[in-house]
Amino acid sequence: MLIAGTAAAAATALPLRAFADDLPVLDWWDVFGTLTDVHQEIWDAFAAEGKARVVYTHTNPASAMQSLQLAFRSGELPDVYDMGGDPAQLAALYEAGWFAPMDGLVFDKPFQKDTLVEGQTVFDGKQCSLPIFSNLWHNDNLWYHAEAMSAAGGDVEAGVASWEDMRAIAAKATTGGKYGLLLPLQFTTRMADMVIDMAMAAGAPGIFDPKTGEYAYASEPFVETIAFLMSFQKDGSLHPASSSLDARQGRSRWAAGEALFFFDGPWNSGVLASSAPEVLDSSGVSNVPTPGGVPPIIGRGVQPGSFYMSGQSEHPELVVELLQNLTTDDYYVAIAEGMDQPPLDLSAVERANVHPTYKTVVNNFSTTMVRLPDPLVANPSTAQVFSRMRTIEPGLGEIIQGAFAGAFSDVKPYLQQYNDAMTAERERAISAAKADGFDVSADDWVFPNWVRGENYTG
């Protein structure tokens, strides 16, 4: 009977598989490994309905943009992909045909409509990207192994609030071939983001000062933050492999117990839940530490998109229909349960079954994250400035990497050089945009009524 039943099942499955193979194929690339199971259910249902079959590629954040660039040049950009929402790139990529409007997508709940900003998620008045996450989060959460934390004299329950305490605990934990801290120094983008957020927590207004509109990369909080991170290298508590590791490799080495501390995002809960649940259950997490342990404040501008539809896609209507599944309450709860970035609807976290570390991290965000003024909101034409700004090299990430490599002993002059170059490039881009008929000026970066620590509402 078992053999007969199996044969019958196989006979039934064969035409279904053949049917699936006849469906249009949609290629989907993203870095969100913790959401693969959630998305797979959606993809399977879409195929079962006879719509399309999805072929998924899980990309590495450190090389994802390079992979997309190669795919675009060869005319093989995936139908759906994720991409960072850098306004300095988005307008140019839209003009080049990287992504297309999501005509017909229903995205009309109040918290969804709040994300629709020209030059970020909207171009030429049409929605061109789909946000699924809230951007009121940071990746400077300080993860630690509870047993090693206790052995080094730290408080497992309270965690670490100050730079001074973190340095002292890391030094004590550096023994027997294990280290106090591991950093993903090879991943320059992640290191730049880490320093920006840590500098804001230490008092910087952001990458620019809304009171004056001037860039803040050379301000004391940035200088002091880099010096703080380098202090672990100087006292020997930084894992020596840090210089050759990206975020994924660093997380794996940290999870293996090679270091006490590792800075990471909320997704660490989700990654460990699937790859090393025993490590997750024996880990703790603190908010980003600050000088003297003062409560951290970190700001974000407008909400970026998450997914884009390729301008090269042969099946735009199917893509929009597929992406509509990523706008529901059930999906936002599923995102929370995937324990990646917090969902666009933050209230979904309370309805989700998640690990205590994830709730700790998200709860910390509620007291840490604030909404910053954003030139794109004040004047959507500033998108034309961002799109004309050229990349400055070396950038912040490369400067950080150079400091750790010993290329220079004083980081301040290099930060000032980068700050000045960014100012000059913005001025050049403003002039270029004005010459093309756009009403923009440096005053679009000035918000005299901004108050640090408060949500900016205009």
C-alpha cells in the first residue's frame, strides 16, 4: 500500500511540476535571509495559483550592489531586488532604468503613505519602491555572551551603557585566545554606518548639522568615536582577524565564542535563532554605549524603500501582484517573527512571537530613535542635488579602515578633508541642478527649529 500510495502521489505530482515549469519565472534577490521562509510561502502560493515561479538568490550585503551592477550591465537585473535607499544614487539609477514604477500597487494605510516621498520611494510622482521595514533602528546594538560577560565582571542583565565600562570589560575578557571585541572592518559600508550612529549617540547631530546645514563628519563626536573603537586595538582586546572580516564572517566568529562583544543589528536574533539557537539563548544585548553612559539619541531621515522592481523586467504586472503580498498585517507580523529589521508597522512586534533579545532591541529603539529633518521632505528638488553628487574617495568607511591599518595616526585631518570635499561636491551639485532649472540651495539643509532628541515634524 505504501508503494502504491507513493507511486500515486508521484504520478499526481508530475503534471503539477510540469505545470510549474511552464510558468513565467521571476528572479528575486535580497539579503534578508531571516525572511526566506516567510517569502517562500508567498512564492509557493503564487506558483500554486498559476501566476509565476520565483527563483531566489540570497545575496551578501558586502557585495550585493556590485552583483546588481554586473546584472544591470548584462541586461539580467532580477525582477525583484533590495537596495539601500541612498538618495545620492536613487535618482540617477531611476533615470538609468534600474527600476520602474509599481503601477497598481495598493499602499494606502496611513503609516504606508507616510513613506511615500519624492526622491526616495517616489519618482516622477509614482511609487517605485516598497518599504517593508521601519528605519527607526540602528545596528550598533552591543551583543555579548552571557557567561563570558559575567566572568569579565559585567552585569548580564543590565548590559553595558558606557564606553568606559565596555573597554574595561573587554580588556578582562581578552585571555586564553579569546578577545573582547570583534569588528567587521573589511565591510567599509557597515563600519561607516556604525560610526555615524555611534557618533550621533555620543552627541553628533547627524552627518550634517540641521541648525547650520554644514556637514559634521569632522566634529568631535566622530573623532572620539573612531578613537574609542581604535582603543580596543591599542590595548589588544580587538580580535586580530577583524581586519579581514565582513559582517557575516564576523558574526560567525563571534557566535563561535572567539570574542565577547559584537555590534550588530536586530537581525542577529533571527540569524542565531536559525543557525545557532543555543548561542542566542545564552546571549545578551545592550543598547549602543555612549561616553559616560548618557542615554543615546540616534536620528533617521525619511523612510527608504526595501524592494524595487527591475526596469528590465518582462513581467511588471506579475511583479506588482506578487509584491502586494508584502503589504498586509499578516506579513508585518511575519517580518517581526523573522526577527530581522523591525517591520514598517512597529505595532506588529507586540503581536508577534519573538525571542526576548529581539524585544529588548526593539524596545531600546523606542527610546533611542528619533525622526530627523530631511532635505528631501523640505524640498523634493534636492533629489536632483543628491543624484548629481559624485562619490568622494576615500569615504568615511575607507578612512576608518585606514586608521585601523595604521596608515595614519591622527584621523581628524582626514575627516576634515572628507568633510570639506563633501561640502564642495554638494555646492557643485547644487549649481548643476540650478542650471538645469531646479529651485535648490544650501538653505534646504538648514532647519533652525530642530531640537536634538525630539522628533522633527517641520
